[in-house]
Amino acid sequence: MSDATPFPAPAAPEISAAERDELRRHGILLTSLEELYNWGRSNSVWPLQFGLACCAIEMIAASMARFDIARFGSEVFRPSPRQADLLIVSGTVTKKMAPQVVRLWNQMPEPKYCIAMGACAISGGPFKQGYNVLKGIDRFIPVDVYIPGCPPRPEALLHGLMQLQEQIRAQKISGPEAPRHLRPEASGEFPVPEFGGSDLVPPRNPAVWQPPTIVRTE
Amino acid sequence: METPEQIRERILARFPGAEVNVVTNPGPAAQHSLLLGAAHAVAIAVFLRDDPVLRLDTCSNVTGVDWLDREIVETVRKPLPTEPGSDPAAPARILEEKIKRLVPGHLEVVYHLYSVALKQGPVILRLRTFDRGANVTLPSLTPVWRACEFQEREVFDLYGVKFTGHPDLRRILMWDEFQHHPMRKDYVEPDDYEWEPTPHDAVLDKARRHYPATPAAPQEGAAP
């Protein structure tokens, strides 16, 4: 155990989920600090109260009684990025709005997660060939879960949230595979693009996103 | 509701020197419009708003149109002089000459006016700039109809028409540092291409430029 890790805990034993269930059956609820830590965090993911377009309407519907996001511990939509764990980019990110979204992301404290909700937030969607819409928020901030749809149903958002919970539960609390917020050298701040004469400057953050290399055969 | 021709007659009776033309719409909508000269546009707009028969108190829509420079080819036929010693009964020789003429383009702003008080409309006004380059100034109708304010800002943003008399002429959709007018037909968007599953037309051309083709792998069983 090195001193760099903030949690002086032994690494979780390599036991399978079936073995864990077997231990629970014998009255042992928690087998590692990692499990306790991830269990607590994954069941209280507080989203930022922030919407961009029609996907935000579905997000609001997911938080209402019919779909009830409170079942997953995410009903506490925080009005301030300082109190939020999850940025749901719900809708079209125009190039004029993109610096503000990155700024909100930078203002969120670690550990923080990002869900790109809907076709526009993933790739620009129907506006991909246009001049004023960002072709995916993953050009500037790291995205943990992508939810396709135009807009996705509230069930899809809940499914994306469950996927995020799975990811959080699988995180290590020490070692080189630890998430960003447990590695002191990794920064949670990302450069905010500037407004240029014809596009954002830079148009993408190369540390976060690279255009795919395509081999085209005629 | 008066026809555009009747409105034009009354405008000309009120403003004798004004430049007013009726632009007919040959489509099934048949929404004919009035093309106003820039010099009298604000005075005519006040007249249309306050006239007791029309009372066009609402401007519901302002939009822009970009007309590019057009090249017109005209064919001119000239008879050639008959050469001496030729057969006088032969048909006269005619030289056809093609002359190319450049019609300069312009920007156009279209206003749709309604009367809420008299439940009638629309009356459509058009204003044209002199060209698409340096002379793109038009009088603003925001002092007449306050509803024009944001829409004239949008026309300024996307087409580059400069409205004189507008209280707050700034870009409204694009950021202030943006230098182009995206709805103009000769606008070229930033060259930022990403993979498309089924590129076609202009997108296919972009894909060819961004991802050069590699020779296809030899097919199984293909003839050498």
C-alpha cells in the first residue's frame, strides 16, 4: 500500500459475485472497504439540475412519480454544480453553449460522472452536418455512459443510470486502475474552449477525444 | 382586405415619390408582396400601421433571403452583310452572338404584417439591399413594430443585413466573435468531418478528402 492513495485500505480480495452472495447468506454483508465505499456512492448519485433541450423533458419525467428516479437514489437534483456528482448532458450542445457546459463540469467536485443523453449529446444527432452544434460533448469532457435515443425514454435514462451504478461498483479504490478522483496526478479540470472566428478554439480536446481512424475501401 | 395593387395605389397617393412595386407570387399560395424602396420604407410602414382601413398592428415574422449573383446568357442575332458577287437569292447569313451579363445579387428582408384589431392579413413587405457586399444597409422597422427587434437581429446575424435605426443590433444566435453569416448561400462551414456510416453526396466528398481510400483487399476466389 503506497502513501499516495487516500484510502489506506487493503485491496479488495478477488472473489466473485457468487462467492460474495454465498458470504451474505452466511451473514457477512460487507467483505471489503471497497465494496462499502462503492455501495454508498453508487446509491446516492446526485445529478445536476441542468437541461439543454427536449431530452431534459424526459429527464424531468424520469424524476416524477411514474418513473421515480428516487428508487435509485438520484432524486436529489442539485441546483449547484458544487453539490452534484453527475452531469446529465440532456440535449443539443450548441457551440455557443459548449464552453458553459465544460465550465459547469469543471466546477463539479470529484468524484463526478457524465452521462451523454440522446443523439445530440452523443454525436450532434440530426444537426451533425450543421455549423453551430457540437458533434458530441465527449469532444471536451469524458463521458461515462452514452444513452442513445431521440429523445431516450425515461426507462432508457434509468437504464443508463443503472449502468453508471454498475461502473461505480466495479471501481477500485487503489492501484493504477483507480478512478480519476483517487489518482493524485489526474486532474478533474478540462480546458474550456474559446469562441473563435468560425469555430470553437480548439474544436476538440485531443487529450479526451480523437477522431476515429477509418480505413475506407472503395 | 385590399389587394396589394390597391395598397400600392394608396401608398403612391400618399407618398408620390415612393418606390413601390408589387411582386407577384405565381404559386398556389398567391401571396403577393410589396417591394419597397429603402428611402421611404419607414414612412410607409408607419402609414400601413396607422391607416384606419389596414391597421397592420402586428409584425409576425421577419426573415431574410439571399439572392446570389446570376449570370444571364443572351443570344443576339445579327444579319451579316452579303458578300459582293454572291447569289442574291441566297438566304441572308445571320451571326448569332452570345453575350454574358452579370446580374448582381442582393439580400432581401421580408416582413409579414397582420392586423389583430381588424382580423386581416397578411400584407407582405420586402426590402432589398443594393448588393451583397459593402452596401447591405436597410432601415430598421423596429421603431414601428417592436416585435421586429429580435428577428432583425437574427437577420443581421445570419444574413449580414445592417439595419439603421435598430436600438440594439448585435448577434443573437451565434457568438459575438463569429465572423461569417451562415445563412448566406456562399457560406462555407468549418471543415470538421467525422465518420458517417453511409456518406453520400457532399458528405461523401468530404469523406474522400478526410479518409483517403486504401486499395481493397483481394477477394477470395477472385481471378488474379
